[in-house]
Amino acid sequence: MARAWTTPTTMTCCTYYYRIIMLLMVLLSSWRSCDGLGTFGYGIHHRFSDPVKGILGVDELPEKGSVDYYVAMAHRDRIIRGRHLASIKDQSPLAFSGGNDTYLLNSLGFLHYANVSLGNPSLSFLVALDTGSDLFWIPCDCQKNGCVKALQSSSGAVLNLNIYSPNNSSTSGVIPCNSTFCKQSQCSSASANCGYKVEYLSNNTSSTGIFVEDLLHLIRDDDQSQAVDAKITFGCGQLQTGTFLDGAAPNGLFGLGMDNISVPSTLARLGLASNSFSMCFGPDGMGRIKFGDNGSSDQRKTPFNIRSTHPTYNISITQTTVGKNVSALEFSAIFDSGTSFTSLKDPAYTFISESFNSQVPERRHPSDSQIPFEYCYDLSVNQTSYVIPDINLTMKGGDQYSLTDPTAVIQITQGGYVYCLALLKSEDINIIGQNFMTGYNIVFDREKNVLGWKASNCYDDENFSTLPISPSHSPAHSPALSPVAVDPEATANSGTNSDPSVSPPSSYSPKLKPFHYTLAMLLLSFLAIV
């Protein structure tokens, strides 16, 4: 497939303020009031996506496309990799009360984020979405130095983050230690609270607190005036450590795993949605999430490998094709939205990497300890595109999963650019990360125990109301699917079941809701005089 890319453009002052306005609209959108059956959706944002990065503007964040950018992403993956990995018919999907938009926020751990609303009065939280863990927790009644309470922009402006307290919500309740829900072996007293501690095995990362219940505000995805309030149990995170204090998921982690404690499990148990959800990963960092979405009849699928203890979204790959090279090697991997880059063990890692290396024309970049990827290639000064072999994964059952975004363009410290096969070598577990999910709507169907996928640009759904933020022209953006780049073209036989690549339509123009429009005008008026 052919890849086109462009050099970065400088962010103007107007662009900076525009993105601030857009982020404020994201945060304020959760104020919408939120009964019924169907699917519910939220927008998701990568923590390092331009919309969020432009809004948060956290100091000392790596420049997108730089070596430090990818080092930080790979380092976060290694930390998170050690974490606790350890349908009702004819319903409309559910979304978060602020909509089903999601955002890839590079400045907050390279994770996808959504804006969720809890309690009465409602508070909004920008939470990281993670299919590799189960518990939903938010910062709450924080102990000293136990939570991130604010983020500071490069200009010195402070963005205060909401901190939850069950005492401030009229619909909240603390789970007692002696409840049937609580799994504590001993309670200090009859009135003791049900405590939890989730430990993430790397870098002293954990969340500790108590279990509480409150209302999660949702809407019907096809009728956003229909509010649905779901009573859920979640973690009141009083003390966070490690990477949670360093930027990743500073305002909460939304576990989407298979355990009964996860929100998808709770919504199904309450009869509000089928036991399934979908996440769409757009090429520009935007996306969407829908609860109760079972996908479509024409989607491709493969069964989950369900373990009796702590099941995960684990699937089997029966064949791997890289251009003209084919391997019948079989291995299993976990689809994990909480990991930025795919990581594979040998022999799968070596087969893909060396097959890729043998079929690209550019000179391989010398080994560079600063770059997290092993296989990188120099781009000449005037080069605006490059050709790579197609990579297809044949899943158990026979359906093919074609990678739309397997490379990353990096600006190196010596000047110039390289493109890399964005694949990491793992020593312990195979993980399909966000970069291998780009360009697809991924369905996690826990009723049928299958993973579904269908090519999507995440814009075509008429109920998908994202923010009109132009994607970055940075070469760090996945060029094949970016609106400013050329669509990929097949240069090798990709099989009969490969999915076509889909780009955001150039004519796409999301409509601002009246409240958002008014807010934007007010903010623009204010900025015009400062």
C-alpha cells in the first residue's frame, strides 16, 4: 500500500484558541440532562490527539512525531501492559450523556478518552477507556498527593479537574463491607466501607479507595433526548500512585473488561442494553463508543478464547500475511484499547518484522536506542510518500483482518524523518493495540463471545456528533487515512476478505448544537478582546 505524508505545520494563535474552545465544548457537553432501552454512545478521545492536546496544553509534552513522542507512548505501554489484565432485541445503543464522541489524547498517556457524567448534581470526568481492565474508578475524596487535581498549560493557565465525593451527590451510596457485593474476608466493623486496591504490576502504579454507587447519565444513541440513568458501582479512588499521577488517566479509568464489575456488564444486568459494546478508532484520533451495539450482519468476526478466571478479549490468529510472505504460525492476542502500540512475542514479531523489512525499498535507519521501534527507514528530503507491503491477519474462523495503519512517521533528533513499523517486541504477552485497530469499528460482543470488525472512518453514522476540529498535518498522524493524505493502494495480494480503507469524508460538517454554538460565540467574543 502507498503512504503519503506531509511535514508538520505550525499551530497558529487562532488555531490554539479554537482548540481550547472545542475542548471546553467537550467538557461542557456533559451538562445535558439524561430512560429507555437501546444503545448508548460516547465520544472517545486519544489522550495525545490534537483536540485534547490543544486544549490541555500540558507543559513538557513531547512534540507529536518526535522521537520523544514515540518513546513516551511505548514507555506508557510497557507500564500499562503489566496492569491487571490479570442482546436485548431491537434496542437502540446507549451513549454517554454528552454524546458518543471519543478522543485520542496524546498529552494524557496516549489513550482514548470519553467525557462521562455522574451523580446529582452531575459532574463530568474525562476518563481513559480501557478494554484491558474491569474497574471504573475516578478521583474521589483524595488523600494528600493521591490525585491529580489540575493540569497546567504551557501558557500557565490551569485546568481544574473534577474530584468526586459521595457526600456531594444526593444519589450516591457507599458500599458497606458486609454487603454481598464486597469480597473482603474481614470487616473491621459493621459500618466499615468496602475497600479496594487495584495494583498495576509496573512502576508502582495502583488505585486504592472504596466502592460507591451512583447514577451514570446516558442517552439513547438514536434519540439523544431520551435520558437513561444507570445505577452503577465504581471505585472512589482516594489514592493513586505511579503513572496515574504522571499523566495517564488523571481524571479516571473506565474499565471495559468482561468482569461483572465493568460498566458494560452492569448495563446488561440492569436490562438497559445488550451485553455488547463497540469502539470506533478513527484515523484522526476521533472515534465513538456505543453500549449495547452488536454490530452489523456484514461485519467480520472471530470467537473469544474465554478463560474461567479473569477472561479477556483474547482471540486466535491462524495465519499472517506480509506482502508476498505467508506464515501458518498460530498465536493468540488480546485486543486492548488501553495499549497504544501492538506488541507481539516471537516468533510472530520476527516473522512480521523481517518480512516487512525485506519488501520495503528505503534504506533501513541505523539502530537508534532513542526510537522505540526496531524497524525504521529513512525518508529523503523531498519524499512525500512510501510504499509498504500489506499486512493481513487471518483470524480463527477464516475472516481476514487487514491492517490500515501499521507505520508511524517520526522526526528524528538529527533532522529529517523516518517511518517505522509501529510494532513492539513483547517478552510475555501478545497485545493488539490501538494502532492496529485504526480504521475499524470494533465490536466486543460478550453475548455471542465474538470480536467483530468492519471498516469505518467513524464519521458516517448520522448520530455521531463529533467536534469540527481539523486533524493535524503532522507526519506523526497516520498518513494513510488522514484527510490530508492519499488513500492507501494495494500493492500486494491481500486476499478475498480484506477490508477496504475508509477515509473521513471531505464534506463532513458536524452540526453544532445551539448551546455549543452560543458558547463558542461567547468565547470567541471574549478572546477577541484579550
